[in-house]
Amino acid sequence: MDRLYRQARDRLDRAGRALDDLGYFSTAPVRAALADEVIAAGRALAEFRDAVVRLFAEIDQGDEDAPAVLAANGVKFATPAGMGHAEIVAELRADVDSALAERRSLMRLVSRLRALADQSAPIGSAAFVPGCGRRCPDELLNELHAPAEFPGGW
């Protein structure tokens, strides 16, 4: 992933610099070279986006080895503050102790624990796939794959 990311970033930077260098009286070969840079940037960006989508679609966050597989593919993530195993266990223990101390019904306690379990089920990486399409939509890739002609004397 890191290689694909760097490749896409570098291609986009090159295309941006080429566009900055495009002058009002740039020749046809210069304009064609810029179009080639834009197309190459689009291909690199599409390759990166598609690799991320594939990886996220294939990884099930419930798998024990999911964090290792994601890390091996260069995906960095951190457990949100207060959501580590020890913090969750401590919070559940405190809730149960409190409910028992207040002599709440066992059915009510179990109902609350089930609701918490339903709300806190981990989401898989596939939940992030739609975000890839929003951040790098097909329309953008289509424009980069077939950029408009730069007019002569532009």
C-alpha cells in the first residue's frame, strides 16, 4: 500500500508541476506531455484506490489476524481512547456491580448488556469501502484517464 500511495502521490505531484509549467504559448508536444502526466497520475490513483478497496473488502475485522494483515499492508490505525480491552472490561464490570448493588432486576441488566453488545460490535474494514469512492470518485478518475484537450495558445 505504501508503494502504491507514494507512486500515486508522486504522479499527482508531477502532473501538478507540469500544469504549473504550462505556458500560454506552450507547444503541442508540451501539451501532449502534460496530458500523458495527467493520465499516468489517474492510473496510479486508480490503482491505489482499487487496492485499498480490495484489501478493505477482503479483511474481516472480526478475524484475529486482521490487525496484522492490515498492518502488513501499510494500513495504520489506533484503538480510540477508552476503547481498549482493559477499559471496556472495567466499564462493564462497573455497570454490573452498580446494577447488582442497586438491586436492579437481572432481566434488565441482561437486556442492557445485550443492547451494549449490539451497539459495540466491531465493524469490518468493508464498512470503509464506500469512503474510498467518496474521496476518489469514478468521475475524477474518468477525467484523469481522458483529460480535455489543452487548447493551443492557452
